[in-house]
Amino acid sequence: MTSSARPFLNRRLAEFGTTIFAEMSALAMSTGSINLGQGFPDTDGPEEIREAAVRALRDGRGNQYPPGPGVPELRTAIAAHQKRHYGLSYDPDTEVLVTAGATEAIAAALLALLEPGDEVIALEPYYDSYAASIAMAGGTRVPVTLRPDEGTHDGLSPQRFRLDLDELRDAVTGRTRLLLINTPHNPTGTVLTRAELTEIARIAVERDLLVVTDEVYEHLVFDDAEHVPLAGLPGMRERTVTIGSAGKTFSFTGWKVGWVTAPPALVSAVRSAKQFLTYVASGPFQYAVAEALALPDAYFETFRADMLRKRDLLAAGLTEAGFKVFRPAGTYFITTDIRPLGETDGFAFCRALPERAGVVAIPNAVFYDHREQGAPFVRFAFCKTTDVLHEATGRLRRLAS
Ligand code: PMP
Ligand code: GLN
């Protein structure tokens, strides 16, 4: 503290401190535990894409500041990806922006689009950077909570965390500027259905709201789930900023290559903020990600099938260990309920888990404003080798005894 006893961290950020991911990864390191907390794959993405990055570096492509909006090769590849997978057309020159990961895209979008005091509706539990970015932009977050539903009694349709559309509609006020949507949803694994998204779109159009949609797990959807980009629904293209990330889709989280697609006026606004955050980032990696986006369908299918096997492996292990498992329809996270283990406090549970079982997980409560609503839920990542998942579930079975 200074002599005036004023804390260094300003009021906007005072509640945020260190992210739970850094805290839990440090705990995993210091205790030698298996880290199923922070969501990063323990295997790098495709070898040919790593080689593409090496080639770009050696050929001197991207070693100096790339163009502010991103290198043309990557912007063209992003536009082609949206067209190929969703039939959405974006102009690579005016409707695509490359960012330093999805994190910067989210921050730049909120900094650019919000006036102080504007309300932002976010689905709770929400990814932690949303709250911090809304705060940095001077906005007010208004959470709408996803709650576990009952599932069907025949057991065929699993329980999921469901969005209450009436609650969403009621949360909109005269001060609401923007809906911040995330599907597939971290941490619950919920994939919003076409019907739900259509209703969200209707609300956005009726109330004339902007929409920022974080679709970084777009290629990780399982079973019968389908990823439906909000921007493709009626009335949405002109009001929607869509965010993607090579970290998730190609398993290179350290490269920090993300992107925004939106109409020219929105891209231009987001770029205005982005140019004063990083200006540009990840030069040589941008060329490599351009190649990654053009990989054949087989890449995306294999990636998904591999993660699906891992989901089922971890879900079975967690069930055996005594957790109640919410089988995710998307993402590489499983949310569990710890109450069947006789536990109620996810924070305390996660802090003790390294000692009890040599595993690290994330307490979902950190993703809630209504912390009590998230207290009994704990998130495990399954983007790990099957050996690691076998070892982790073996250790977690100790909890059952
Ligand atoms: N959005 C969500 C929902 C995420 O889970 C993450 C992190 N994995 C991000 C954004 C940030 O992505 P990036 O690493 O590309 O910044
Ligand atoms: N998005 C990752 C997760 O949810 C973490 C990224 C980070 O550490 N900021 O685990």
C-alpha cells in the first residue's frame, strides 16, 4: 500500500486477483498432481502445422509486426472456414480480425462496444475473463444462471445445465447493450440447441442488442449435438461478433491466435480497441494457423472422435469414483456434482484434492456471481492422453473408499 493506504489494484479489478487457472496449475506443479484443471491439451496439435510455424519463422514470415488486422493468408482462411463449415460469408478484408487468442477478442469487443454503465448479460457460470473484461470496460454484468435440469427418466437424455429463456428475456432492461453468449459452453459442456439459439436471436432482434458469441469449442460437439453459429440465424449477422481460437481447435493454446468475424462496422470498432491492447501478435503462427484451418474434414472428425473417447473414459472414471457426472455435449470439460461424495464446498474440495488423490480440478463457483449456486460443482478437463486419464481416474477412485 502507498502512504495514503490506497491499494494498488484499482476498484474495477479488485475482485479479480489471480485467475483460478494459474492458481490451480501452480498447485498441480507444487504437489506433483495430475492437472485436470486448466484447459490445455497435453499433446500438441498436428505435426505438419508445427512444421508450418517453423517454416514461417525460418522464411522470415511474421517475424516483424504483421498487418494490424492479421496476415491476409489467415484472414482468407478464417473466412473460408466460416463458409465451409457453416455457409457464412465474410469478406477477409473488412469482416475478419485476427487477435491474440479469444481472450483478446473478448476484451477488445467489450472495450470497443460498451459505454460505462451498459449492462451485459452473460450466461452464468461464465468463463472468468468475461467478468474481468466487462469490468475493465466499465460495464455491468448481469448473469443469467444455467441450472441442471432433470434429464429424462428413461436415462437416454442426460441431465444438462439448461438456459431458462424466460429468465434471459426478463434480464434485459433499457440499459442492456449486449448479450455475451458461449456455446459450446465452458464449464458446463452445454451446447445450446438451434431452438434455444433461435429464441436468443429473437430477443436480441426485438430488444436491438449486440451479441458477442464465444464459439471457441465449435469443433468439439458430441453425440447428437450440433454447433449452430448465432450469426447464421435471422437478423443476427448484422449485430453479432463471433469469436474463434486456434488454441482450442488445433491444440496450440500457447500460440494465442484467435479471431473475430463480424460486419465491417463491428470489426472496425473491435479493431480500434485491439490496436491499443497488443496491436498485433503471433506473427509466424498466423501463417501456420492459416494452413491448419484448411486441413481436410478428416482432421476435424478425428479430433472430435478422440475427444469423445476421452470424455467417455473420464466420465466413467468419475462416476465410479462417486461423482455425479453431467455428461457434456461439447467442450473438453466435465462438470460434476460432489454432493454424492458427502462434500458441499467445491473450493475446499479442490484445495484438498491434490493431497487426497493427487489430482487438480477447478471449483465452478469461481464462474458464478451467485457463488452458492456453483458451490457443489467441480470441473475436470479431459484434453489429456488416455494414460494420464487412466492414472487420474485410478487415483480418484480412492475417494470412493
Ligand atoms: N473462451 C473460452 C470459453 C475459453 O474456455 C477460453 C480458454 N480456453 C478462451 C475463451 C480463451 O481462449 P484463448 O486461449 O484463445 O485466448
Ligand atoms: N480456457 C481455459 C480453461 O477454461 C484456461 C485458459 C486460461 O488459463 N486463461 O481452462
